[in-house]
Amino acid sequence: MNEDLAKEVRKLALQNAFEHEGKTQDKIILAKILGTQPEYRTKVKEIIEDISRIVASVNELPFEHQKKEIEENFPELLAPKEKIEEREGLPPLANAEQGKVITRFPPEPNGYPHIGHAKAAIINAEYAKMYGGKCILRMDDTNPEAERMEYHAAIKVGLDWLGIEFDTVKSTSNDMELFYEKGMELINSGKAYVCTCKRDDISKNRRERKACKCSFEDINKNNKGWEKMFDKYKAGEAIVRFRGDMKADNAVMRDPVLFRIIDEKHYTLGDKYRVWPSYDFAVAIEDSHDGITHAFRSKEFELRKELIDAILDALGMRKPYQGFFSRLEFKGMPISKRILKPLIEEGKVSWYDDPRLPTLEALRRRGIKPEAIKKFVLSLGLTKANTLAPFDALEAFNRKFVDADSIRLFMVSRPKKITIKKIPMSFVEIPNHPIKDIGKRRIEIDENFLIAGDDADNIKEGDQVRLLGLGNIRINKIGAEFESEFIGEGETANIPKIQWVPEKNSHEIRLLIPKQLFIDEEFNEESLEELDVYTEPQYLQLKEGEEIQFVRFGYCRKDSQNQAIFTHK
């Protein structure tokens, strides 16, 4: 072992022993060395004996001698450590200057926004906010075959609901002339070429890492090919490819597509253009041109970092920092359009706002608050570890936002009629919340009530039962209808406490209960339960979209006058 390594080993051994009551272990010190000096990973057998010897000698020293040696030889170990500021949310950014950070969220309007979009938008917007910078919303609309105004509008609505504000809103297609300028620059510098090979041949060559004949054509012929793409070639007959490296292990670098012909009408530009940039080319140019300092995207794009940097290097353009994070999905709730679209086409789910789905519209309709989504996303941090979260992880955050403002209402399912004799009042007033003062509701009553079938199943003749907010009753007769008499105040500790609704003005609603959409990758045919239930007339006074807690059932959102959706327990 060389002298420098031996010194580092002794320093680490003294530090670890000093922090752990005078003792350390050779395995701990080995791990620390390999973590900071990975070149020794192939030389473990050569250094482990010396590490063990140094560790043993340190462990033999009295604690006071260890401290004295640290003071004499490694005083920096005793310097007070800077207190790490605890930060709620995202970790600090690399190479970030206060007031100069510019991020962007570039969704493609080819589908309805979902929880994955929310994560990306929140991360980019939050970083801009953290550093007093700016965040750009950029609709990545350069594939007319897949994109529609319907999706564009849905994304805007979803982002507005999340409460995300952008400093600039633009579309990638705003800069088509810039893309053409940069495409010609690459062709004229020999760093891109027009390829007229068949698609199957291109794929085969890329797999076999072989250059095609088009890559050897001169710049003049490539310029003519470029011109023909605008009026001569048909879709699929010609593309522009970046001159990357056909031998590269990263398949993305094997002469990827920069431009292709698409004859579908664009949802805002019509047929003004037919030569469209690829995602990689457009995002590279736009990020540099828009002044983006930190470009974040989900980790499936990580292999494309090399290509984006190579394109910008070839054009002599500024490169932003590129960061990556894991996609966010919920267990049993896929976000893939490939999976969701057939479910809608086959009628298995009603639409993209079906409360079983992870789309933003579905989450809103289910009763999930945008504030809860933000807190949940920030709690995950910027990890690249796969995030397949159980839905109840989001529910835990949402519960904190809905509990305080959710009016409590009685609700019964499988109703059983019960008549209460000698009831002395014609109405009762019940607090809307057990803790928070959000008023009371007045319920008009007579002697006829409905109770839940599950409660009725557990009642026997002669039992006393307490009707919540009303008083005790004695059950005198059980049958198709129950008969009882009012007692009023009495024992409460050892008798059932049940909810009720007045029969005369109870309101029937349909209650939708969303459950896990997929189980072991199979569609769950029982993923939506529907209950016909009865609730208080106060339900009709609530605004559509208000959150309720049905007593002893859970939080629900009023979807309409005749329907509510279960949010969670």
C-alpha cells in the first residue's frame, strides 16, 4: 500500500473510531475507500490486509490518544460541521444562480394530462420558484399525426387546476423557421444528410451498426434532397438524419432522425408545413434558444442526453443542464395511452374523467385536491428510482386538505324503515363538523326514519340504540319495518350508535366507488362499484364539486345532484 493511501486509511479509521466510541471496522473503512477511490475495486485483495492492520492499530489506542492524533495530524476532522438546512421539497440544483434559473415543461398535446405530467410540471415550476427564476410552458406540437386541440386545451385546463403559473407560454411550432435554419446548417457542415432508404433497411442497418449509402452523399446532393422534401418526396420517402456514430453502444446515436415528412394537417397551422422536426432535434434547439438553464424530464429520456448534447455541439449552441427523474404511476392505474385508449373505445371506462383513472381530470372529479398532488410529488424528491406508488400514499396527503372543510352528512345504504313513537321534536340541529365550527344543519323530522341495512342486521328486539344527534330509542318490533319508541338521553357507552336519514325528505343518490383498475396487469371488471344510497336533504344545498364526509363511510365529492363519487376513507 502506498503512503498516500495508508494515510487516508488511517485518517478514515481515526475519524470513524472517534465517532463510534473508539472502535471501527476494517469493512467500513474498505467501503469508504472504494467509494471515494473506485480504482481500488479491482485491488481489494491487495489492500485489505493493510487496511485491517491499520484499523487494528487504531482500535488499540485509548480514546484520548485517538483524539490527540486527530488534533495533530487531521485537525479538519474536529472542525464543527456546517448545519445542513432542512428543505421541504426538492434538493438544491447544480450550477444554479439565484434569479437566473429558467426551466420548462414541454408536454406533447397527444393525450389527456395525467399524474406523470403533474410531476414533471410541478418539479420544473417549483425549481423556478425556489431560485426566483422563470418557467416556460412549451407545447411540443410537432407531430400533427397525433396531436389535437382537444388535448392542448385539456393540458391547459389541468395545469390551471394544479395552480401552476408560467412566465411564458408558447408552442414548439412557433419556431419552425428556426428549425429549418439549423437543419440546413447541419447539412451544409456535413453533420446531417438526407436518407431515402426504406424504413426496414434503416432499422436493419441501425441494428447491425452499418452506415447506409445515403450517408456518403456529398453536401450538394443533400441540399437538393432537403429541397425535395418540401414538395417532391412523399411521406416516408425521405428523412434527414444526424451524422452520429453507427458503431455507438447507445443506439440513440446511430444516425437518428432530425426531420420527417408528415402530411396531416396541424391543429393550428393547418398545412403550412409538411417537414417536421423530431422530438430530439426540436427539444435541443428550443432549450438552447429559450435560455433554459436546467432541463428536467423523466428518466426514459436519459439515453437521449448524449444526442441532444451532440446536436448542440454540432451547431455551436449553448447546452443546458439536463436532469432526470422517475416516472410516476400508481399501482394498478396505468398512465399509458396505449392502455387507456382501448378501455374507452371498448366502453370499459366512461371517459378520461372516469374516477378510476390517473388523469388530472379524473383525480379532480374523484375529489383529489391539487395542493395534495403538489405535496405528494415534492415528498418523492428527484429520485430516479421507479415510482409505482400505492394510491393511498396520495390519499394520506389529500386527507389533510379535505378533512377540515368537509361537511359531515348522514348516509344509509340498503335502507331499512324504522318508526319511532313518542318522538317529541319536529327538527334537530346537528353540527356540520365534529371539531371545526362550520355551522349547523337543521333536519326536519317526523316519526319515520331510514337506517342502514348493515345496522339493522345487528339489531334485536328489546335493544337500545342511539341515533346520532337525536337520542336513544328502544326497538320494540323487528320485521319488514322496525318499530321503536323514543327514550331520549340515556346510556351511551354500551349501545350501538348509528346514523339515519328522515324518510320524508331523504334524497336518493348514486354513489360511485372507484377501485383498482388493474390487478396483476388484468383489467378489474369490478373496479367500479355503484351503490344506491339515501342521504340528508342538505346534500341538495351543496355546490357541485364540494367534498363531503359521509359519516362512518368516508370522504366523497358531490358530482351532481343525484351522484357522488367516493374519494377515500
